[in-house]
Amino acid sequence: MSKIAEKLGMKKRVNYFETPYTFRNAMKEGSSDVKISMAVLGFANIKNKQIAKGLLFLVIELAYLYYMFTNGFHCIAMLPSLGTREAEKVWNEAKGIYEYTAGDNSILILLYGVVTVAITLVFAVFWKSTVCSGYKAEYLKARGMRVSTFVEDVKDLFNKNLHKLLMFLPFTGICVFTILPLIYMITMAFTNYSKEGNHLLLFDWVGFENFARVLNFGGKIGKEFWSVLGWTIIWAVFATGLNYIFGMILGIVINRKGTRFKAFWRFCFVLSIAVPQFVSLLIMRTCLQPQGAINVLLQNAGLTDHALPFLTDATWARVTVIVINCWVGIPYTLLQVTGILQNIPAELYESARVDGANAFITFFKITLPYMLFVTLPYLITQFTGNVNNFNVIFLLSGGAPTPVGSTSGKTDLLVTWLYKLTIDQQYYNLGAVIGILTFVVLAIVALSTYRNTGAYKNEEEFM
Amino acid sequence: MRKRETASAKTRRFISNTIVHVCLAVLAVIWLFPIFWVILTSFRAEKGSYVSSFFPKSYTLDNYKRLFTDTTILNFPQMFMNTLIIAIFCAVISSFFVLSVSYCMSRLRFKMRKPFMNLAMVLGLFPGFMSMIAVYYILKAIGLSEGSMIRVALILVYTGGSGAGFYIAKGFFDTIPKALDEAAYLDGATKFQVFTKVTIPLSKPIIVYTILTSFMAPWLDFIFAKVICRADAKYYTVSIGLWKMLEKEYIDSWYTCFAAGAVCVSIPIAILFIAMQNMYVEGMAGAVKG
């Protein structure tokens, strides 16, 4: 087993944080106090003079139990069915009118269910750590060592346990506003929550049906998915590649010996990113309309006799968004590469010149390989950023042109399609599936490349 | 023979230099064209998005006046204030989150460190607003989706996940020599004291950078604000307001005001951005030199 692991290049994990106060030891060697504190949290702590700490544990346990008995168990019990009662019209004799009874709302049931499960998981982690803490107090006392007081524990938060203090709020924020919503959204992918069949209020679990629908080549949604995915990848490759190469060429041209006013040129390009993206993109969109400024000016100048379909013809629109994205992205690349370009050893260029290489060959044989080597992580981030590039597409073309009867436009990326499916068309389940599939595509690309780059591997070993 | 060669090399260099400068000038014009265009439009006296000439026929300041005084349909001053308030809170909270997490990741060693870094990387791969609908329901469930709580909701949304964006600041903290920390520990400092008294004072560029980026986020974001504010125009941020001005029913009367609004928003953001750029470059260069 270990040999296979070695062959795969996995290192045996070394745990630098080993203590004797593990959960397993607590189970094996803890006294009956520790065992009792599995049910009554903090019992072992109280017995070993950590009264405040023990009481704190107990209070949290009681709060959790109170929540579970008043709401929690009900929420979890509702999860499998996601609610069944429809809102009904009931004849009210006394008032002589129809009244509506409140039915179940599946989306809320799902939310409360997911939250309750999450709270329970957090509590389980907490429970384990309190048992370990009780065992630690007992362990230290039995060996005649000092058991830390509550005041000392609080002081430790500013010293030994500073990470707990500093990480608590940010991590809670990430859990509540990133992880929890993601889990919630992922669960939606397994339901029929959509406007189809009137499932906006009450919906059920449907297993992998949605995935099958989206991935199916034959179906209507499936066909759209594969074409959107294809365009997303083409877009990401072109948007990343062109920006990278042209940004680098621009950087080289500005930095070459003969160029004057280097700072001025750089300022010109940087100024274009200093303007908020949605402002510049909205301006471009209005200018590129059939009746927009660019078409009018071209026609007045006599260059064309009809309006050019910048954003109304599928192929034109695709080329337009890629070109405009170059406008957006090249200055960013310029900023990123300027410093690195200056670090390329000058000897390389000199010897190339002696060998009679021209600028073209020098670029492809020296500059590009060197830059690729150094900036691979940046390139991968750019690629994932472009796959998820919502702003450029949404503000510029809005996915248009959209064929009649289709939910996605010709320039829609997976993300903008996801937006349309959920916000505009209320196919929440399909939207969730597409989100998950986007993640899968990105994870395959990013993890396979990123983990192999030097920047990740050499993130300094433990010191 | 030799002299002629250098002379021809000189002309060649002169020609290539000229070509390069002309190319750069053309590119610079292309890049600055939209900015120039929006400034011109903001002073344009003719209404509507239809134009027949590049330069306006007559110039006026009315667009700016109307933007700040005509508050009946689209209340730009209020949107501006909304965004400013949200941005200030974001700057404070996000910077605190980002700096704390970066410091922990860079200097402290604990069991959850590597798993947390991997988690942050994985989370970065999900489409940013995939969870948007879910966030909206969560905010609704805790009663933050109506009335003046919308502002709180927006602040929470912008700051909530910010702790995951620690890479740049962590990179900076990594460059501060560990010897400084060790010297402080020898003098009996706690880790918290090292953080506040050694690391923070040495990190001015990256702190300014973090504050500015988080301050700018609400000005630049469009989609989160739109999903959370829905139709409640009272709590719109500037980006939704500007977007609204270009919708079909408003574009004819508001197009030039949109340009004026765009200029008003862009100037402070551009100044902050260029200031931040210098801080960013300084930050990348490392903390303590030599």
C-alpha cells in the first residue's frame, strides 16, 4: 500500500500537531468522568476544576438540545418529503369568504433542513473537542501537572491559540455566506424545483434525473448544454490565450530599449482598467448596437452601407466579445508581466542575437517558455476566471443573439446561462446542475495543473 | 564600409522606433477611446443614444445638474450615498477579515491550516454567484431582505466570504523576516502583540491595498446588488442605477446623464485604483528591504 502511495508521489503525512489528548485515547483511557461527559458535556472539566469552561460547554449543549427539540427534529423529519400540504381554499362560514390555508413551502423546508444538519455537524465537532478537553484536564491532573484556569485559557487566545481568535469570525462568515449556500444550492440539483409542472412551491427529490437531462445529447436542454459548454471552452481558451500573448507583446514593446515615455504608455493602458468595468462595458454595448455610435460613424464615413451586426449575428457577436475582452484584459496582463519580463536574464537574448535569431524567434523560443514557466499559476487563475467571466458577457451581449425557443444565447457562457435559468426562467434545479458541472470542469483543469506547479508545491515546508 | 553600416543600422533603428511609437500611439488611442467618448457624451447637449457625429454639436453641464437634482425617477445622490455607506463598512470589515486570515496562514501553524487553504482554493472554483439564490433565501429567512436591512444584507454579502481571499496579503506577510518575530518573542511578546505591534506596522502597503480593494468592491459589483435589491429602488447602488439608465424605457432621456454618472463614479475609482497600483507594486516588492 505504502509502496503504491510512494509511486504515486504521495508523501507520508507527518502530523506535527500530535498530542496525547486525542479522542481515541479519551475513549480508551479516560475515566468514567470522561465517559459521562460524553452525555453531559463539560462534566470532566467541572470535576477537574475547570468549572467555568465546563459550564460553558454544558450551556452550549443545552442550547443545542433546546433548538433540536423545539425545531430541529421537525426540520430534519420534513427533509425526506420536503412538504406535502398544498395551499388550500377553505370556505369560512363565519366570514362568508374563501380563505387560503398556508401550505408547505419546500424551499424553506429544505433551507431549514440543511441548516439543521449543518448545525448538528458543527455540534458534533464541538462535542468531540469537549470530550478531548475533559480528557486533557483529567490527564494533566492525574500526572500532577497544572490544569489551566479559565482566565489562562482566555489569555491563550491571544497567544498560543491566536489562530482560533483571529479565524473565528472570518471562518464563520465563509461558512454562512459561501459554504452553506453552496450546499443548499447543490441539494437543489437533486430536486424538481422549477417552474415546470408548477413545482415552485412544493417540490420533491428526484435523484440524478436533472443530471441525466442536462448531460443527455438528445434532449433539448442537453443539446443546449453541450453547445454552451463548447463555446465556454472556446471562449476561455481564446480570452486567456490572446490576452496573455498580446499583453506580453505589449509589455515587451513598451520595455524595449528604444521606446521612449515608457511610464506614459503604461499609464494610458492602466487608465482603461481604472475605469469600473461595468461602465466601460455598458458604453461599448451602446456603441456597438445597430443604431449605436460606431455603426453611425462608420456609415457616415462611407466605410459600410449597412449597419454591422456586432452583437446581433452569432459569429460576429462571438468575435466581438472576444475582441472586447482583449481590450479589457490586456492591460491586466501588462501589469502582471512587466516585472517578470525584466527578470529574464539578458544573456539569453544576447546569445540568441549572436546566433542570428530575429525578434519573432526570440519571443517564441525564449520569452514565451520563460514566462509560461513563471506565470503558470496566474494563467490557470485567468482561465478559471474566464470560464466564470460573468461581467463581460452579461454586460456586453447579455448572451445575445438568442435563438427563438432556446433558453441560452449564442454567446452565453455556463455562468450567464446559469443566471438566466435561475433568475429569469426559474429552472432552479437545472441552474444548480449547471453550477455543479461548471465546478467539475474547472476542478479537473485547475487541480490537475495547479497542484503540479512549483508555486503550490514549495509553499514552504513546515518551519 | 564600416561607417556606412552603422549609418544604415541607425536609419533602421530610427524606422523601427518610429513604427513602434506609431503603433503604441494607435493602441493607446483605441484603449482610451471609450473613456474619451464617455467624457464627451457627458457634456453633450443632444439627448438620446443616437449620435450622428463624433463630437457633440453643443456642450452643456445640464447632464450633471440633472443627475444630482432630478431625483424623481432615478435618485442618483441616494444611490451614491448607499454605495458609500456600504463601501465604508466593507472596507473596515473585509480588511479585518483578510488581514487576520492572512496572518494566520502566513505565521501561525495549526492543524487546520493546510485544509483551510485547500478549502479556499476549492471554493474559488465555484461560479461566484451560483450560491446567489441560496444567499438570498438565507437572508430572507433571517429577515434581512426587506427595507433598510437590505444595506446590512449587502454588507454581509460583500464581506462574508472575504476571508477566503487571503493570497496576496499572505504573500506579503511571508516576506517579513521571521527573525523580527523571534526577537519580539524573546522580549516576552505574545503572538497577538507580535501581530499588532510588529507585523501590522510593517505592512502599510498591503493594508492600504486591502482596504482600497474592499472599498471598491461595492462600487464595481453589479450582480449581487441586483439580486438582493430586486425592485427596491431606494436601496440601489450606483451600478444598478447606471444599468437602469440604459434600459429601454430610460435610455432616450437618461443616456447623457448615464455618461455623467459614469464619469462621477469613475474618477474617484480611477484615482483609488492608480494609488492602489503603487501600493500593490510596493507590496509585491516585499516588506523589509535589504
